[in-house]
Amino acid sequence: MEFSKRYKFSEWPNSDIPKISAGIYAIWKSDELLYCGMSGRQIENHKSDRKFGLITRLNSHASGRLSGDQFCVYVANRLVIPSLRADDLPKFASGELKLDTMTKRYIHEHLDYQYILVDSSSEAYTAEVNARNGSLLGKKPLLNPL
């Protein structure tokens, strides 16, 4: 099992990722492994032509939106919020700053991803476990280790 080259979130979307696919992915900040995940649960049952799986998951991560995206929540809580200055806080109250916007900016300015396409959701799940426990990449991710 071999990962793709690394891609920058700042260059999203990625036309190399199939419209419908199962896979696992690793997200990096330079040489620091931050997060590993999978997408394509029950891909074997997917019947429509709509985008599904890896491309929709990475698109969600690239959006920076915290609602419904655990990766973005982790980035906001562990990486963005600790970097805030005291004079930023009133800007949230006024609406001048939004955490989703800051999270998207952080992801696009600092993070890369790579992926592996697989044939089944069970293969994706097993590979994700191996990535998160350190056996696939030789290290555990900072934000979601097993």
C-alpha cells in the first residue's frame, strides 16, 4: 500500500481524485503527521453518479467548516485557537472574525494531504486503523492517534 504524493490544501480541488472512491488519507504539517482518516463507507452499495467518498471527505476538510467535520474541529481547537491573541477575541463577538474562516485559512496555508485508493470500505477501515496506530506510516497522528 503506497500513498500518493503530497498535495497542498491551498490547491484544492484535486482532479486526480476519482469522483467516487474509497480510500484513506494522511494530513501533514511539514513532517508532522496530524491526522489520518478514511472515506467511502459502504462504497460497495453506492449507486448514484454523485460524488462520494474520498473526494467529498477531503472537500469537507478543505472547507474549514467546523459543523460536521471532526478534523476541522481538531484543527480549530488544537492549532487555531491557541494562536489567537487577546485582541482577537472582541472581533469574534462583532463578527469580524469567524473560527471557520480562520480554520480554513490555517488548513490552506499550512497543511498537505496524501491518499491511497482502495477497493472496499473494509479495506479502507483496516488501513485507517493501521495509519492511526502508527504501523502504516511509522508514527501516530497528533490529532487522532489510536
